[in-house]
Amino acid sequence: MAYIALATGFLLILIGLYGALTHSHILRMIVAFTVANTGVNLVLVGVGYMGGRTAPILDKAVEVSAAAQRIIDPLPQALVLTAIVIGLGVTALMLTYAYRLYVTRGTLDISRYTELKW
Amino acid sequence: MDLFIRDNLMLAMLLLLSLAMLVAAFMAIYSKRSLPIAMLAAGLVSLLASVQFLLLGAPDVAMTEAAIGSGLTTFLFFFILGRVRGGANRD
Amino acid sequence: MIKRFLVLLLVLSMGVMFSQLLVGYSPDRQLNATAHYYATQTASETGAANIVSAIIVTYRGLDTLGEVTVLFLAAAIVGMVLSAKQGGQSPTSASEAERQLPPYPPVGELLATGTQLLVPLILMFGAYVIVNGHLTPGGGFQGGAILASGMLLLLLSDPLRTIGHRLISVVESFSGLAFVLLGILGLLLAGGFLDNKILPLGTFGSLFSAGAIPVIYIFIGLKVGAEFSSMLLNLAKTEER
């Protein structure tokens, strides 16, 4: 099962990367970036998964004494939780800059931003 | 036996979700026409990913992804889209 | 054309790299040493049933402090970049322009009634998710996002309502300060920065347990919710002119 998640995550990263590099519309590039972001999260969670085990929450189903044999690795999950929240912050920042570019230049097409072109 | 069925069911669900996610991701990248559809497709990728997180035994991550990744992010996109509408030469 | 070819080449070579990773990957059979420690010691050390919460708030609490700081920075930059746009105009002319704007189209009946009905429930659900973060899936970040989506609904139903920007910034600063102060209290009274044993651990699995984890998570939730809300409010203020 982990293989499926990993493969999907890798494919999402590639799709997102391709989209971000080929599109010339800034909003489309940001959309592609969020797809790649989801892919990275999926890969990280997939690496933490172990077959036949359950979520790292201790209750009646998973006693403390048996926890080490029953739960999956909680550390990647904590990291991905952080990554998702930061991802929204980054996306909001990118969108804000896109809006600002639009206000100053009246276009979101990067082929029209020619100041640094040579 | 029960365990066997359960495992296979989960495998099938995971495969189906992965397939749907990839289709949605293709829509998010390759929909030449409409930007709103691309944004919604990106939100769909997030939503399906959150279900997949649940199947992978990460309910915390699933909740975060559903609330933040597919909810607030999609909304932010549409917010900005509404602001830049009308002037975007190529949409 | 050359650019597209180069991109394709890059993506393909990355694909080859990823496939190597995938082929060489074999899932662990046993938890590694760190995870094993978390699995066996979390219950006795922190008293939290949700190990992910225990890691986020206690074991790696410093990371979470950094994360909240990054989020705060992002929200602050969003506010700064968006307000720089209106820098040229003096406040009086801005308010005049606002008066001359055509009024918003009336909000539909469905949205207005739905908002009245749903916002209290959403806020309550967010509070529930935050408070139960140490027992069930959920916690400060998820609950904060849910709180922010409640604010979002308010914003959609009445775009002209000024949902106290001041109140939001007060909540944000206060909860950030409280988060750091709780961490320093842990340094003084217990084992180290952000140690949760400044409060009694209580009985395992009950609402008032796990020491300071619920308290810290409440402040994290408030801060995250306030940050997302301020981002949304800042974006909402940039109306089309």
C-alpha cells in the first residue's frame, strides 16, 4: 500500500513541476505548485506507513503496552502537519504577490514581464 | 480471512483514489480553457489526498489537509481570481 | 520550444530518479528507535493519547513555535504587500471612493440564513477539535483552520462588516505571547522549554489530562485561526476599484 501512495506522490510532484515550468500564467503556476505540494505530503506520509498497523492514537483498541507493535511511525505525520500549514502560508504569499503584480502591470502573463530578459 | 478481505478492499480503494487524484491533477495542469476548473481540480486533488491519508493511518494529517489544503487554499485561489478577473489577457 | 523540451528532459530525469527511489524502497518491519521511544514513552511522559499531538506540542514544541512564527510572518507580509497598494491614497479619499462605489449586490437569503445558523456551530466544532487535540485526531492547527472558515463564512455573507481587525490582532498577539510564556514557565517549573508537566498529568484519556498540552494547543489554535482570518480579511479589503 505504501508503494501506491509513494508512486502517486511522485507522479503528482512530476505533474506539478511540469505544470509550474511550462505555464506562462502566474495563477496556473501557483495551482501546479499546490499539486506538487500535495504530492510531497503524500510521499512523506507514505514513507511512514507500515502494513497492518494503525494510527498513532492510544485508546482501548491500542493499549499502551502494545503500542510499539501496533502503531505506525508518528514522526512523519507531525512533520507533514507542519508542512501543510506552512504550505497554505506560502500559497497565500504567492497569491498576494501575483495580485500585486497584476495591480502594477495589468497582466498575469509572465511572457510580458520582460525587464530581466536578455 | 476477514483481514484478507479488508486489506484487499483498502488496496482497491487506495488504487481508485490514486487514479482519481492523477486524473484531477492532469485536469489541474492541462485544462487549457478555464482557470476555475483548474483551481477546483487542484482542490479535488487535496480532498482525495486527505481520504488517502486517512487510509494510510494518519487521521491528523487527513483533517489538516481537508480543512486547510482543500478548503482554505481553494478559497484563496478564487478570492484572487475574482480580483484579477476581467483584466487577465489570457485566462 | 527548446524550453519545453528542456522542461520535459528535467521532468523525465526526475522521474527516473524517483522510480529508482521507489524500486529501492522497502517498508520497515519495526519502528525505528525514535518512533519506538515515542510509542512507549508518550503515555507516561506526557499523558497524551494522541502521539502526534504530543510530538507537535511537547517533544518538538520548539519547531511548532517556529512554524507559528513563519505563519505570522506570512500573514504580516500579506498585510504589508496589500496595504502598500493603498499607500498613495490618503485615508479620506479612500473612504470617499468607498462611498462612491456601487453597493454590493444583496446577499442571497440562503447564504444569510445559512450563515446565522452555521457560524456558531462551526465555531463550536472548531473549539471542540482544539480542546480534544490530545485525545482524538485534531488539535490547534485543524481547529484554527475551522475557526478561520467560520470567519470566512461571516465575511462572505456580509462583505462590508468590519469583523474587528483590531480584535483579531489582539487575539493573535495575546495567544502568541501566552504560548511563549507557557514555554518559559516550563523552563522554570519543569524539565525544559515547553515542558507540559507544569500542570498535573491527570488520568490518562480524560479531557483534563496531559498537563499543559490542551492549554498550549488552545493558544496555538487561537493564533493559527487569527492568522488565517487576518490573511482573509486583508485579501477581502482589496476590492476591485
